[in-house]
Amino acid sequence: MAMFSGKKAKPSEGSELVLAYLEDAQRVRATVLAVDPKGREVPASLVAVTEERVTLSVQGPVMAGKGDGVGILFYLDGLRLEAKGRALEIKPGTLVLALPPSIELAERRKRPRMRINQREGATIIALTGLFEGIGLTGSIENISETGLCMKVGRAMNVKTQGPMHMGPNLVSVGEPFMLMKLSKLPKCPLIELGGTVAHVASDGSGLLVGIAFEAGKEFLLGSVKALVSSRTSGIPSSVPPKARRPKEIEPPPPDPALELAPPPPALKKEPEPAPVPALAPVPLSEPEPEPTSPAPEALAAVESPGRGTALLRMKKRTRTILLAMPEGPGRDALAAFLAGDGYGQIVAAATLTELLDQLDQAQLVFVDVGVVELQGLALASLLRHHLEDEMLPVILAADSVDAELVLGAQEAGVAQILVKPYELDSDFSRMLEEHLGIG
């Protein structure tokens, strides 16, 4: 009888879809949030997914009781998805749910969103006010025709020009940005408009801020709409089908009886060949083979893990950086740092004549103070006018940053403004790589 059958019930079609998405999310270590009955989100990660239950490791208390419905919110395949299961066990750091019966789309966006490759170097400057408030700079993570998500690299107080702590309370949802500058978007011109904070999230990689563009500026975003439509498809109206990955079948263990059994006798015994007399003495041992040196790629991978790959070092050797700085220990320290970081040629100019003579061979210009004839923003503006349509990045270092400098740098096409004193560290090196397009 079926009621006494010991066989496990086969998952339903809806459960199969849930298992397919949750198992894939666990495999790729997708971003996961546990959502309690009141909608509060707690960062989590998937530990185990079976046909009966889901085990999560949570990074905070989940305000729910046994039997309450708890949601699993996660991002996979460019979609925001949610599955809700009944809480079976709640312990500090661990949450066990019954397998959710279904999975649903939980999209907040109304338009397709395109992820930006960090090698494309798209950046954003966002100011809540021109003379006071908060200024954020960073990279664009993804964008649609209605908004974007930025990863904050630096935050400053616009009035005092001092740095600010980059925590989740830096900006709040609904806070307006008076001015935003979007630079280096693929196939897009420089875009300036306002916006409003849509969401704020802090994870292990840094602070993420979602911004909705101000209404009535659609005429400025035509190039963004064309870019997004060329790289994405429409938002689905339901959860797309997904099949579970087949589990690898382990080979059965060898049968001990077969291992101990003697081999079957040969049907026909072949005559043994007659022994051949040795014509020469046989060496007692074979000569050892000569050691082979590992491939250059293997040496590069062992010696330089992470960012210092052989390809990156080779690219740096072909790049020339021009320093518009007066002679002194500051210029010597920067040149020594760049040489140690692997750049092939670092040239310096203290006069305008030297600068213009060496400009053709440079791939990046770093302006700190400037030359004898021109300093700061005035020199950067002259360089941009001299370069015309060439996309040569110009980085400007300044003692302080105010609204006038920011707007002037925008007009001059300055790639980035650094507040002095700046540190010669890995962040500085990574910034140069991004502007050179080799990061």
C-alpha cells in the first residue's frame, strides 16, 4: 500500500524550479538576504540545499519564530528573486527553513539594467550641494535609463573638503543629489544631471548606492537607453525556467571478491621465445633526464599572484606617464613609486616647453602643482585644449576641492581630482590602471 511505502516522494514541478535556482545560487555563492516577517533584511549565505530543507548562515538576528514564513532574497542570472519557506530551526548564526514551495520575481526596476565592466572605467561624481553637503566619487556598477548603482570610492564633506566615513548611514533613501557627472560610459558623451538616492547597501566589497535619475531629463539619456538596449534583453514577466544540474554519479566501489579471484586460464599457451645472448653489457641504471624549466607563464603565476600578472606588467612597461611637477622630493618619490610599480617610462616636466614637447609620447598626465608658467586647473584646461579630441586622461592633484574646482574640472575634461596629500599605495596604483585601461 502507498501509505506504508518507504520510498521518498518525488519533488513537484514547482519544487524542482526552486531547487534549480537555490542550488545554482549556492554553487556561484550569490548574494543572499534573509527577510523576516516584517520585511527586515539580514545578510546570509546558503550552506545546504536539499529536497526537504534549506540551511542558511546568517550574519545577524532573524526576528522570527518557529513556523513563521521567512523569505530568501537572492540575485542570480541578473534577476532579483525571492522564495519564502517556513522556519524549522532558528539559532544564533544559523537558520533552517522548509524547502519553499515556489519562487517569484522581486524586481524593483522598471527598465532593463546593464552591468558595467570595470575595465571600461565608467565613473561618477555625485554632489548633494555645490557649497555644502556630501560629495561621492566612485565607479558605476550598473545602469538603466532610469537610474544607476555606484560603488563609492571616496566620500567628502563639500564645505570642509574633509574625508567622511563610508558607512551605510552616509546617505539616506530619498536624499537628492543636486549634480551628478557620469563619465566614460561606453559610446556615451559626458552626462550631467540630478538624482535621488533609491537604496543604500554595504557588503564586504564596499558601499553601494542606488540612484534614480531626476525626471524630465530623458533627452540627456538617449545614448544610455541605446547602450542598455544593445546589451540587454527585456525584463521577464515571470521566473524563467531552469533545470537542475545533474549530480555526478560516483563509480561503485570495486568488489573485493573480484579482486581476489585468480585470472582465467589462457586458452592456448604460447611457446616461450628462446633467450637472446647479450652482445653488450647492460648499464646498471638509466641516466637521469635533464630537469626541464617551467614555462614562463607558470613562473609568472607563482611569483606574482593577484593583480601583478605577467600581462599587467607587460602593459605597464608600454605605458608612459608624464608628471607636471616641479623638481623636488615629492616628484622623486612619485617617480620612484611608478618605476617600482612597473611602468616603462616616467618623464617629468617643470616648464611648459618641456611638457608640450613630451606630451605626444605620454598615455597619462599627472598634474601636481604644475609647471612654472601655469599651475593647477589652468594647466589642465590648456592641456585639454591642446589635446582636442584625444582621450588622454589628465589627473589633477589639489590642496582642497570646492564646487568651483569641480565644475571647472568638468569643463576641462579632467579624469579625476585627488586631494593632497595622497598616499602612494595600492589604491593609487589601481586608480592609474583604471584610467589607463589596463586594470
